[in-house]
Amino acid sequence: MSAESNPVEYINHHLTNLCIGQCESMGFWSLKLDTLFISLGLAALLVYASYRVGRHLHLSEPGGMQNVLEVVVEFVDQQVKDIFPGRNPLIGPLAITVFLWVFLMNAMDLIPVDLLPKLAEVMGIHGFKAVPTTEIDTTFALALTVFALIIYYNVKIKGPLGYIKQFLFHPFGKYLVPINIIMTTIEEVAKPVSLGLRLFGNMFAGELVFLLIALLSLAGFGAAWLPQVILGTLWAIFHILVITIQAFIFMLLTIVYLAMAHTEEEH
């Protein structure tokens, strides 16, 4: 494929999934194998690394990976202590898992955009997206999982009747029940929507910038390569901050929403 002669086809090719099922319409019965493979592979890598570190803990002489994980654990634990009321043994491990998994999926965007698709083509695979969080399916799957926990803890802490009363009497009291139901429903639905769309939008935009920089590089020649390489490097360095912030925001909002579900005060 000639990127400089057909940039639209080049971008579309990089945005095409390895898919089975209703792939042309991307209907409900489409299965994006590349997204599943990468996200589950990164999850397995995270579990393996945690297992290895856990099996070889050294209190006196911690290794490099142990130091990194200890910093992450202490950082996340402090966020939970600052935000979360009371104590729930699930919240800390959940927050750490969310942060590390989302960060690793985001970090796939730092791999050169042509590398994995080219390797896939060598193996006869035409269409491969390497960044799971540039798929709205992935980000909404994560967000809806958090939303299910929000509903579960709302019902568990406040009781079914208390959770229903939240829709009836919040935010304007008992005299405006119909408006309260609409407003509170919008407020609740906005939680997974904001979680999913924020992560997807930022990561998808970042991937498009990498593709545009790749187009400039592929179309360049001679001395034109130098500014393009510099531009790509600078964007990659900046993108490290972006992927970290997006993982942090997703984790932080998860803690905040679950903290709201654990308090019996109306919001």
C-alpha cells in the first residue's frame, strides 16, 4: 500500500480490525479478535508479573520491578484512603488493576503504528489494531463493569428501597418526583458514558496523530525525514503523559463513583 498516494486507504487500513462475524456493519455479533487478544494478553502479562514479584519479594534488597509495583501500590492506596469512605477490601485491588491494565492497553499506542500490522500481514492477516482502548467496545466494557459495581454497592449499602428513593427524591425533594427521576437517571447513566467516552476519545485521537505523523514520514525524503522523526519522537514523549493521565483518571473516577455508592448521604 502506498501511503503517500492514498493516505485515506492507509488510515482506513490501520483502523480495520481483525474481526469475525458481522464485521462490515460492526453489528452486535461482530467479534474483534485483535482487541481481545491484546487486552487479554496484557491482562495475563500483568497477572504473571504480579505473581513473579509476589513470589520473590525482598524486603531488604527489592528489585527493579518490585520497586515499580511498590510505588504504584502506595500511590493508588493513598488515592483510595483520600477518597473512599470506610473500608472495602475490594476497592484497593480493583483500583490498582484498573490503573495498570488501562495503562498497559494505552501504552500499546507507543509501538510504531506500522510494526504490528506489518507483522500481521506477513502471517496473512489483513487488518490488525494494536491499541484496545482506541476501541469504544473496550472502554465501554470497562465502564459498564464499573457501573455494575456501582449499582451493586448502591443496593447493598442503601438497600433496594434506599436506592429507589434516591431516584424519587434527589435532587429537588418529594414535590418534584418526575423531574427527580429524569435528573437522577441522567446522572447515573452519565457515569459509564463519561468513563467510556473520555478514554476512547483521547486514545483514538492520539492514534490518529501517530498515523498522520507516519504519513508525513512515509511521504518524506532526504532532509524532510529529520523534522518528521523529531515530531514523532516529541509526540511519543508527550503521549506517555497522556496515556498515564488517562489511566489515572479512569481509576480515580472509579474510586469516586464507588465511594458515592458507599455513602448513605444523598448527592
